Amino acid sequence: MPAEDGLRIDIRFATAADGPRCADIFLHGRRAAFSWQPEDRFGLDDYYDCVDGEEVLVAEAGGGVVGFISVDVADRFIHNLFITPLWRGRGIGSALLREALTLLRGSAELACASRNAAARAFYEHNGWTPVPAAETGGDAEPLVVYRKSAL
């Protein structure tokens, strides 16, 4: 599948062998996306906990895995979307979102930290619409919930 800039992207279901690469992308992506959090709050093993029981799709480009998306099919919810920094802005995240919606065959939701302006702009650019959500209490990070129907 060609990306927005003509780059060849292959999207497939992740295998166990993809775990270490996805964990690395996840760790560094979270540290960048949540820059207000202490770096030691995130670890490599977080990836495995966060995608447990979910479908994970990976994007391959330039000879390796450059991003992933994890989907809770039963809840119709996209939990994680991370692209390695050198490959951002090339249509890979958009391609992963389209593939996740195809997998879900209907509407889906995702949540994004309200402080993460870059991610919010990306989702809105891709046609995701903010929806009213229950307020989080306590120390939880305020979230914006987005919804979109399948293509």
C-alpha cells in the first residue's frame, strides 16, 4: 500500500518476533508524547501489558517495522498508535488507522491525552470527531475521546 508520499508500506498482523521492536517504539513514543511525565514512568515491558488481548497491526517500510496500532476488537477501541520519529509525517499513521477501521467494520473510538496537541491535530486531520466523555477523576490524565465510522 503506498503512503501519502508514494512510499511502500506493508501492514500486517504483528507476530511475537515484532514484540521487541514495537516495545521500543512504544517506550520512546510515550516518553515523547507525554513529555510532562518523568521518563522513568515508562518501561519496555509496558508494551506487552498495554496490548495484551488486543489485535496489533504493524507497518513495515524501509525494511523494518516503523509503527504499530493496537485494537480492542470487542470494545471497538483503538488503544495505541505509535510511529518511530524518523517515519512520521509520511502517511504511516493514517494508513494504520484506515486498516484498523477496516478490521473493525464499523465505528470505533480512541482516546488521547488532552495535552497532546500534536496527536489531537493528527486525529482531527484524519476525520476523527471529539465526543463528550465522562470526566476522569482523581489523578487521571484528562482525555479527549474521538469517534469515527469505518470507511
